[in-house]
Amino acid sequence: MTPKSPAFLIELVVARAQLHSARDGQTATDVVKWGRCAPFESLFSMDQTAEVFELPISVQAADIDQLGHVNNVTYLRWVQDAAVAHWQAAAPAADQAVLAWVVVRHEIDYKRPAFLHDKVVARTWVGTAKRHRFERHTELLRGADRKILARARTIWCPIDKQTGKLTDVSPEVRARFATPASPAAG
């Protein structure tokens, strides 16, 4: 089992849930399923200047796990899909040609389940940025009632597509993919 495999990630989430459940007197299943593991709602203060990008998603049969709802790993995939779609829709073509983004951190709170044939909306917006660390927030909403299914905070780093190494971004990318109050250095 490699550190990037889905099985490893699931074991990591379960281990973290067991730690929190032992502390809080809940079952690990409750902690993992319904987002009671180290809440970080305070990190979701949306900057009023941040542009919100929305991506519609239809739940497919392959998204459903043995419990009959969308698997948590699928939620995480949707968070990444929304970020990539936003980049492709909003970034200048010249920057898309030379930059790629890698995730260095995901934090996600699972709030409610989604089921087969649900319509989901992924809402994403940018947060603060340092030189090579760009924060992004995402909410997954049930389309029918706009109830929050999950919230995520992700830290992305820009890399040069040719070298695979960290790189600086253009002023235009920084302006478009970071909140105005973000420091440029760090």
C-alpha cells in the first residue's frame, strides 16, 4: 500500500477518526461519516471579493459505496475537479500552458450524504496566498435544496510543467487566484 493509494488514504482517515472518537466518546464510523473530526468551519470565512466558481455534478453509480451513498473519496475528487475546472475557465492560456498545480494539503468536513442521481454543485473560491502556497475553499451542495454536503480547504502549489519544480506565478495569476489582501511573499 503506497501513501497515495486510496486504501492508504482511507486507513489514514479511519485512524484519525478513531483518535477523535476515543477522545469524544463517539464511534469512528460516526466521526468519519458525518464530519465530526476536527471541524474547521472558522477557516471558511469567504472573502467578499472572491469570485465563486460553480461546477454542476451528477452522482453516478460508480460514486456509490457499500453504504449506499457517495464515497468520501469521491467528494475529494469533486473538490479537485472544481479547482481544475475553475483554473481552466479563468486562467490566461499562456499561464495554463506553463503552469500545473499540485495539492500539498486537503482538509475536508463531511456534513451530509449524497445519493445516486442527486445533482450536486461544487462551489469554489480562492483564499490567501503566499509565494508558493495558494489556498482554495470548496463547498459541495445538494442541488435540490443547496444544503452543504461537505466543505474543503485545499493548499495548492504552482509547478513548472517542463521541470516539475516549484515556480512563481505571473501577477495576473496571483491577482485572479488569491484574495487581494494576500501577501506576495512567504
